[in-house]
Amino acid sequence: MPDNILFYLLFSTQLILLSYYYPSKIIKRIRLVHQLCPRETHPRLYSQANVNYDKGLQKYRLANAIILVLGVVLMFFVGYWDSQSVGKTGEAFPIFFGLFQFMPFFFMEFLGFKELRNMRNNDQRKIKKADLKPRLFSQYAPMNLVGLTIASYLLCIGFELYIADSVWQMKTLTIIITLTLCNLLYMGIIFWHLHGNKLDPYQSSDDRRRQTKIIIKSLLITSIATSVYFTGTAALQHFQLERFEITLNCFYMLIIAVVGVGFLLKEIRVEEINFDVYKADYKA
């Protein structure tokens, strides 16, 4: 049961960060870019003519506001529901609702990919510049963070086998497979950023290298957080502290929000991006 104040503090923070604070920063960031780089001087930045981007941002803000209100209502509902029930209920609520909170972010990412596709289709340059330097993983990822990522993964598996008395039970096998698939997904995203095609046809090589480093670092931290989360969940179940699972789930979603959104917003600064490449008369 979420009968401790920590759960309510963490979930309230999750609601504010994912449905108010980060969306507000994203909207402010986009409007700043449009202010610094208007269509008249940076036409390459706008793939479609006569599109009201501000209207889309208003819909994005409204969607997050609705989710925020819904989250507050559901938080009190879950508290009441668990107080009237016998046993543990609603442990996965913060994760499922956190994924729901991420939906507007995913939609914005989808629109971003669509915008970049249009930019590539509109690119009429006959001569294009490419960075032919090899993009090695060791040049983009901090090796101490890579070591910590591997160690946390192995410790998680070791702990799962320890509490299962080294018996490959279905539950243990499922956890190990799930954790491995998560890390394979992170590795796939990293590989794509290192060796995939350039999404933004005008992005400078320096900007791409800097952003790739930041994204890889974010994914490595996310991998560590995932391993720690699985280890913590197993520990709570092993020591019969299941009543704290909902708090752990909420804390995990907070970490994902901070690393997956907040860290990227903080590290990829607008003032450090080369927007000159989007001018009509720019020549590399």
C-alpha cells in the first residue's frame, strides 16, 4: 500500500516534471529557436510552408495539462483504492502512468522525424559535405561509465541467481531475458547514432558529434538505472518488502524522466548549436 509520504512526494514530482516542467521547457526552447532563426533568414529550418508551428505547441501544452490533471485525480484514487483493499495493489501504477505521460514526447519526436524527412526531400544541393572520419564507440562513450554499465548488469544477474539459489527458475530467466533485451535495445540505438544515416541533412559535423556523445551517455546511465531497478525489485520481493515496490517504481520513472528528457535538454544547449547551416546562402 502506498501508505508512506515518500510515494506521494515522488509521484507528485513525476507529474510535475513530465507533464508541466519539461513540456514547458521544450515549448520555450522551440519558440526561442524560431525567434532566433525566423523563416526569412533560415528557410532550410522550415520544411513546410505556411505551417503554424505555434498551434501545434498549444496542442502539446493542452495534452500535457490534461494528463497532469488526470494524474492528480488518479493519485488520490489509487490511495483510496489501496487503503480499502487487502494486500498489495497498484504497484505498477507509476510506470504505466509514466509511459502515458511520455506519449506527448513520443508524438513530438514523431513530428520531428517527419520534419527531418521533409528537410531531406527538400534538399536540392548538388554538392554535399560528409564527415568521413570513423565514428568509434570508444571516442563517444566515457569508458568508466561503460565499465559501470557492464558491472551493474552483471551484478543484477548475479543477485537474481543468488536469491534463486542458482536455479534457473522461470521468473529468474524472465528477468534476465528482459534486462538483456533492454540493454540490446540501448545498444541498437547507440549503434544507429554512430553508424546510421544522417537525419538532418544540414546539421554540422561538430553538432552531430556533440549530440551523439550526449545521447550515448544518457543511454548508458539509463542502462545502469534499469539494472539497479531490477535488482531493487528483486531485493524487495526477497525480503518481503513488497509494499515499497510502488515507491521504487515511481523513483525509477523519475530517473528515466531526468536522464531521458532533463539531461538532454540541459546538455544540448540552443546557444551551442550552429544554426547558420540553415541559411539559404550558407556554404560549408
